[in-house]
Amino acid sequence: MYHADRNAWARVRRQVSQFLRDLAEAGAFPGAVDGKDWFVVTDERVNTEHDTLLGRISILVGFAASRPAEFHTYLITHSTAGSVVRP
């Protein structure tokens, strides 16, 4: 069984952060203000002990939209059964 723990949270956060960093460097987030292009949260704020026991991991991702101080945010929940994305 897949085990989503703090180590998995950190790996996912690094991978998604690198992806978003590359997009930011390419100019993908025109509404960014003061270098706040995007954020990634994979800690206990979005992952419960129950999620961890079931092998699920949730990733909260936000990125700057086309207008300053406006972000698009998505909660992605991933498990061995697949992924679900909610705005």
C-alpha cells in the first residue's frame, strides 16, 4: 500500500515547487506582486492523519492570475485510485 507521510509531503512539495518555479521564470504568472508568483501546501493543514492512513496526499496549489493580488487555487487529492482536483 502507498504510504503518504511527511517525507512524501516534502517530496511532492519540492517537485510541484520546481515545476511552478520553472513556469514563473518563463513568465507564466503576470499578476505576481513582490515575487509572490505561487505557493504549495502539503502539510497537516491539508492532510489529516486519516488521509495518511488511507495513503492519500492533498496538495494545495495557488498561482498568480493575470490581475495583481488575484490567485487561482486548487486542492489536488491523490491516491492509488487516482486524483481529484477541486478549485
